[in-house]
Amino acid sequence: MEIHSAIVLAAGEGSRLRPLTKHRPKPMLPAVTKPILEHVFNQLVDAGISELVVVVGYRRDRVQSYFGSTYRNVPITYVTQEHQLGTGHAVLTAESEVSGTCLVINGDQIADSRIISDALEAHDRNAAATVALLQRPNVESYGGALVDDDGSVMRIAENPRNGHDYDLNAGVYVLEPAAFDAIRATEPEFGEHHLLDGLSKLIDMGDTVRGAVSEGLWVDATYPWDLLDVSFELFDAGVVDGDSDAVGHETATVHDSAELRGPVVIGRDCAIGPGAVVGPYTCLGENSSVGSNAVVERSVVDTDTAVGPNATVVECVTGTGVEIGPGSTIPGGPGDVRVGDTVYEDEALGALLADRVTDHGAVAYVPGALVGPETNIQTGATIRGTLASETEVRS
């Protein structure tokens, strides 16, 4: 089915990705060297969508200032969800900007154009909605759907745990006007309207909700260390353009004695010094630098970040404007990472340094360290556990 409009849900913070989301929403976190939301837009345009309606909320200025009013010649309309009252509420916020059948997609997960196209092709107007699905062994952390032999969804659930053979909900939906009515008619849960409750109501009323099983690429970051896996999967899927597996922007400067071990992506205006080793599986955001004889591997380094001479950076995620000083060591995981009140053991994270962390050199990071934004770390300190924002660390 040919559908022109897509509602992109990009209003949430992504609280489990703190402290990276203190200053920007999850859809604007990096996947390789582009925001997650830019990958979402690319897949929508590649699938033939010609109008983007983007629901923004938390730190919406970061989305609007980055993308402006068009993307790849496709117009963007922004609607604001002033309070995050659920995915159903977000969809209803955008309802007036679309007419007839439309696509709805999560803006903080990357579903490639095959998944989108499979959902569009499976939909017909005898169905009130179609849900894109993936066959994955573990769906408990996400949403799932039970599908009968004719492709109709019998049950749709968040975090299903009852032992049935659920397919993974990919967060891509084709909705008829009846689906909007069903969302509106559902009772809020703890003050929130949920899109899945609306789809469940359709099923309960006897309307048809189709499931479209796809084999397309789907990646999501739930926790900070997942940003590494997202970029690694995009590398392996060939999302990075170029004939070489070490792709550098034409404005980047790489010293003749530096070594790039692909896959690597180097952003605009980056500088890599003599004897430095970058890669494999490394992304350097715009205007980042790697000093002489430094090593950076299996890491996502965001924009305006400086890695000092002789530093070692392995399995690290940085925010923007980070300074890793001379001789500092991030040795890589596994490490135990505390998120809220939960400790996740043996995760592949050397350290996460949020926006504008300054490390003055010879700092040792214990695997799993989370450092909040605007933290200042004096020379020779050892960093372990979770540090709040604007912490002053002395050696």
C-alpha cells in the first residue's frame, strides 16, 4: 500500500540512558556518527515516505535545530507533546496533521526500510492496523504479539512473560482512522494513554490487526552500553558508506603514521595524530581528535571530544565536548554498571563519560564507570562506579 505520511515518536527522554540524556533526548544520541533519529528518517525516506510528522517533547530544541523544516527534501512538521503521557497520547497529538492511513514509528529505535516496506505491503484497508514483527528468541524486554495462521494478531503485549511464542514488536505500525478512535477510547493507565492498549482494544472489538513478519535490521539502545552494540550492528550490516571499511570525511586529517583498523568512521574535521591507533569498530564524531600514540577501539566518541596523547580508550561511550587527558586509561569491560537501583553485571563497557567531562590526564577508569556531565577529574585520579553531574574529583 502506498502511504505518504509517517508520525515519528521522538518526545521521550530515554531515562535508562542517563546521564547521556541529561541535555538531549534519546533519539538524538549517536548511532555510528549520526543521531538515531537521522537513521530513522533515512529509512522512512528510502521506503517512500514523503511527509514526516515528528512528535517532540523532552529537549525538543535539540531535534528541531538539528533537522530544521526538511530532511532530504521531505517536509517535516513538528508537534509538541508538552507532557510525556504515553505513546497513545503522542499519536493523538499528531492526529490532526495526517489524514487517512498513516505510518507510525518509534524515533528512538532503528528499523530499516525493509521492515517499513514489509508493513506497508502487508496492510490492507480491511485491517484497522498492521504491526511490523520480528522473529527473535527473547522479547521480554520489549513488546510482543501472538499471530494466528492467517497473519492476524490475536494478542499484543508489553514485556510478555507468559511463555507463549511471541514475535517482537518492531515499533512500526500502519494505522487506519479507526485505530486513532480506539486509542482515544482506552482508559488511561496511571495517567498515560498507550498505543498498544488501543491496538488491544481493536482486537477485543473484533477488528483486524495484522502482523507483518520481517527479516529487516532492527536495533535499539536501552542502556548506555547498548550504544556500542547499536553501532557495531550498523557496521556489520554495511550501513556505513564507502568502498573501504575505514571511512573518513574528506575534511578529516589523519597523520601518515597513524593506523586505522576498520571498520572505522571518522567524522567531519576530525584530527588523528602521529602513531595513534583507531579501531576496529570505532566512531569519531565531528571535530573530535585523537592525540599522538593514543589507542581508541570499540568505542563511540561523540562530537568535539579530545583524546589526549598516549591515552587508551576501549569500549567507551562519550558525550559531546569530553576531554580525556594524556595517559588516561579506559581498559574496556566487562564491568558492573549501576543504573538507578539496579546493578548490571559483566557488561562490555569500559566507561561512559557524559557531556563536557574533563579528565586532566593519567586517570584510571575501573570498567563500568559512569561519569555525569560537567565532571572535572584531576590528574592521577581513579574513577569507579557512578559519579553525579558536576562532581569535582581529586587524586
